[in-house]
Amino acid sequence: MTDLKSIKTFDELLDLKYGKIGSLKRNQFHEDAKKYIIGEMIREARRQAKLTQAELANRTGTKKSYISRIENGKSDIQLSTFFKIIEEGLGRKVNLSIV
């Protein structure tokens, strides 16, 4: 058993808590983290646009509860819906890069 005091990196902490890279639990952690990041980006853009969740939902033909679930990292989002929220709902553009 690894002692928390001996952990020196974030990856070592993740190994301890969620298992090694490639394990089911670690993969789920990374998937949940990505959902959280996307949700936070949408929440921040919505707030900058001075829109409520209900207003954003109305602009995009979705429901307030769905926008809430996305913003809280609790829902998968289809790419078509993601683009609709960003472009039609928020009047912004998506810029993707693969690194």
C-alpha cells in the first residue's frame, strides 16, 4: 500500500485512487473529467453572454434540465448539440485542435 506522504506527482495520486492508466476506473475518471471541463466551459460562456440556462435551452431547442446536466458534467453531449449550443445558443465559434 502506497503512503500518501510518498506521492510526488498528480499521476501517482491518480494511480493510487483510480488505478493505472488503462484500467476501467481510471478511464472513467478521465471521461468524467472531460465532461466536467466541457460543462464548465459552456457555463462560463453562458454567463458571459448573460443568459440563464432556460434562455440557452430555448435558443437551442433543448430543456433547461439538459443544459444543467451538461454544465454539471452529468450528461454526454452529442457533437451536433454541442455545436448548436455554442454557435446558435451562445453566438460563438468552436475551435478544435488535436495535439
